[in-house]
Amino acid sequence: MIYAESIPAEPFLKAIQSVGFTDVVAVPDTHQRSLIDILSKHETPRFIQAATEDEAIAIAAGLIVGGRIPLVQIQHAGLYASVNHLRGIAEDGRFPMVLLIGLLSRDAELLPHEHGGSMVRLAQPLLDTFDIPHYLMEKEDDLNFIELAYQSALEREGPVALLVGVATS
């Protein structure tokens, strides 16, 4: 059974724009390469390339302080690498930010918790450990989760994650 399918970059961009994100702070991610390519060609939202996930979270927090609405785009390895900043800045600092996290090498025929690779299998439990709500984006219809995640981040005054099931197209 196929659980996840590729979400095309163009509708993804439209969904991001419709929520009103002013900036996308991204760390290079081959899983979301097509989305990064299209984002970098548009003025809105502004595309900001960060070197590390810690830097992306810190930049996003600064943008929020400045009245902007950033989206942080990383892959799952970056989730693990940025746990301290995610907890210390985003969660403890009560910054309502949305993280778009690519599940690189995800097998679309398995649910994430069934995956043999620990990076995919443990991403949701890691977010649960930090009480960070998350949505699994498995198909184009799941683009509505972007708005839900943003509203949830505002309500809880903290981060919310969107996990991109397979590579964008």
C-alpha cells in the first residue's frame, strides 16, 4: 500500500502564500528541492538560506520579533541537530513558528513509525517528547495542514511541525 505521494511545488507555494508567510528560512534539503527552487524564484515569501538548523530557528525568532511570519524549512536530520535551539528558543521562548521538515529517504509504502531507518521512525516520537504538535503531509490534500499548523502555533505560542512524507515534485 502506498501511504504517501509527492506534493507538487507549485500548489505547495500557493498554500504557503495563502497563509501569509512573509519569509521561508531554509537549510538545504534535497527532499524539498523542488519547493526550494520555486521559493527562490518568487519575491513572496522572501527566501532566506541558512547554513544550519540552529541558525534557521534563531533567524525565524528574530523575524517574529520584527513582526514577520516565517516558515522554517529543514530535513529530519536537521530536526535532530537543532533540538537545543528548538527547545530553548522556539518552545521555551514561546515563538509561534511552523517547521516544514522533510522525511528524507522515507519509504512511501511504510508509515513513518514502521520505517527501518531511525531518522524517519523517530522524528514523530522526538516531537512528541517535546510536546510539539505535528502533522504528517502525505498528499496534496494535506496542504491544508499548513494553515492548521500556523493557527496552532499562534494559539500555543510555540512551534508546530509539518512532516513532508516524500520528496516534493
